[in-house]
Amino acid sequence: MSNTKKEIVVGKMLNDKQHEDVNELENISFAYDGINLKLELDYKKIFAWTKKMMKMMSNEFLYYIDDVLAAYVGICSFGLKRYC
């Protein structure tokens, strides 16, 4: 039986450590496969001060294996509808 630790983290915003982990995964993906990813991490970090807005329009899914980020999906809406 494997002692591999697997964890899925779900949240509305990335913290600083998660942001670094995603940047590292992006760099590895580019170096290994030549894949350019459009993750909008800088956009999300710059506008994190509007936390209420980011919480309404963002969902972050991170998959860690032995505390190393193995996969990331970030869903972000770039248009908000106002409801009365």
C-alpha cells in the first residue's frame, strides 16, 4: 500500500504559497512540454484587494501529491451581472 499523500484544495482565492506553487507548475509545464498557459494569476493577484468581488467570481482547485502541486484549475468570471 502506498503512503502517498494526496489532497485536493478548493478555495475562492489563492494565498501567497498557492500562487507560488501555481507559478512553479506553470514554469515546469513550459520547460517540459513547451506549453504556454493563460492562468491570469497576475490579474487575480492585482485585484485580490477587491476580495468580495474575487470571491463572487473565482474558484480555485489545486491537487497536491506529497505536498507538491500536481494540477491546477482556476475558474474566473470576467463579467459580472448586477441584480436588483
